[in-house]
Amino acid sequence: MMKDGYRTAPFAKIHYLKRSNIYLIYWQRANGRWLNYEAGNSATTLNDALAIIDEDVHGCFYG
């Protein structure tokens, strides 16, 4: 996706499950498939989910 001359690509997805009150975290493989993030694939708050992505202990989001 191009925006203002910069190219962006999704690499993380957070899905909120209202019934369970949790956030599921997914990462995108090079082939475009979305997979569950193994290390702490759920969080109880959006801030916790973003922190898991920032930590990226398995190197799925930032390589």
C-alpha cells in the first residue's frame, strides 16, 4: 500500500473476542497467510497486545 510516497505492509493483526474479552494476536508470513502468534497469542488489554508485538520474542513481526 502506498501512502504519501511511503510503502506500508501489514505485519500484525489483533482481533478482539468480545465473548471472551481477550485480544488474539496474528502475524503475517511472507506468503501472505496469517498465523496465530505462539508466545502469548492472547492478551487481556489492547496495550498488552501491543506490548507483545513490540517484544516479539520469536522474531515474527520484526525479523
